[in-house]
Amino acid sequence: MKILLGEVMIEKDITYQELENRSGISKATLHRMVCGRNYTPIEYLERIAKALDMRISDLYESEWK
């Protein structure tokens, strides 16, 4: 499963700082998620989706969607 957070942030023109403020997830953790170096708990996807006003399923790419 590929996390599409970087693409979504570009599409929505949102910075790491803005997303940190909205989601409560640190910039460092968000960056690791974008780079694929971090396990992403569903709780984080929920917080990010809520912060970006979108569905969780819009934040990842999977053949099982």
C-alpha cells in the first residue's frame, strides 16, 4: 500500500507546518510518511483525512481498494 500524502499535499497546496497544525502530527512524522520510511497507523490516516477534509481511502493507493 502506497501512501499518497505527498501528492495530496501538493494538490491541496498545503505545507508540512499547516498539516501539523491541523492534524497534530509532527512535521517529522509527516515527512517520514511521505518518504515511505514510517509505518502509518490508521489513526494517523484518520487525523490527516479529517484535517484535509477528505476520505481515508483518498490517502493511499492499493490494489484492494
